[in-house]
Amino acid sequence: MSRIAENALPYATRPAVRIETTPLPDLSEQELLALVIGGGYASADAGLLLESYGGSLAHIYAASLEELVQNCAGIGQNMAKRIKAALELGRRLASEWPQRYQIGGMTDAAGYFYRAGLGLLDQEEVWIANLDTKNRVLHLSKPYRGNVNSSVVRAGEILRDAIRFNATAIIMAHNHPSGDPTPSPEDVQVTRSLREAARLMDIDLLDHLILSPNINAYVSLKERGLGFDR
């Protein structure tokens, strides 16, 4: 992609002009990034940056500041910081939206956790979607950071918000930053223990999902019959 100056673009197509008349959802990723980048070559630099990361905002988010600078000649250290900050704001905004989101199945559930940002984290975390009788999300809990281990993960901690928000069901999810979502024996044991504890409180554990950074590579322990065998 050649590096074309903003003033060489037709006036009406420049992102700084388009945002005045175009709803934000209708702007492309390149246009939105160009508005963050700014400057005389904003659109070109945004395009080169997306091209360097396969068009994936998630890959840009996961890249280090040094990688962003090295992979795009028009991006300096300060600009890389602004891009990372903008993407982090977007991730945090997404995590505020899910309340009352209705989950129709485990594909919906996985999408919910991915949109909230769990798949992008570089450290393992346990998140819990606390649901009402119509499987609408009442509250998103984040009770644990670190490896999922039965000696650390306590059912009482996980169920605390479910009781607080009068949830009738929960979905547990955690991430595998390594990219391999294969459940470990500890994952299965935690699932079994949580399911049994939740049942005593009339709360249904609908599933335990393991997310990888690849949105198409997650595992449902329930679908595999792991931890839901009795």
C-alpha cells in the first residue's frame, strides 16, 4: 500500500470529514484508526498498520509498543501508545455493555466473553456470567487471575456474586493465552466441584468455556462431557 497524504484524498472521503456526517458504526477500521493516528498520512498509516496485522484489531491490541513501531514506518512510540490506549478503551467499553445480554446457546456465550475481552488477555483469568431465568446476564464477575487450579479456585468465591444478584444459572469461562484451549485435568476438576456446589444452592452451571486468542478456537467442557458427567 502506497503512502498517500490526506490532502491528496477526495475531501469527502477523508476520515476527519466523514465522521461529521457518518455514524461511527459505518466507519471502517482503517478510518477509525486514521482518526486516532491523525497527521498528514493518517489513512495510509492506518492502512499499513492493519495490513501488517492481517486486518485484525485484536492482533494490534496484543502487539507490544515496540512491535507496532517496527512494523509500520509511520508509527512512532507516542502514536503507538495512543493506538494501544484507544483499543484498551474500546475493550473496557465492551465489558460494560453485556449486562442484560441474553445468551441463546454456547456460541452466544463464547461471543459474549470474546466481546468483553477475555480472549485478548495475556494472563489467565476466570470470568463468570451470572444469569437470570431467561439467561440474560445480570452481572459479569471476574473472581480470579492466574492459573485455574482447584487448590486456588474456590466455589464460594465464584458463587458469591451469583447469590448477590439472585442468579439462577452461571457460565464459567477462562482463557488460555498460549492459544491451546485443550482442557486440563484441573479444568475438569474445577468444573465438577463448581457444578456440585452450585447445585446445592439451586444454581445451574450451564457450561465452562475455555477461550484461546483465536475466536474460532474455544472449547465447551459441557459439549465434551467433561465435568458434567454426573
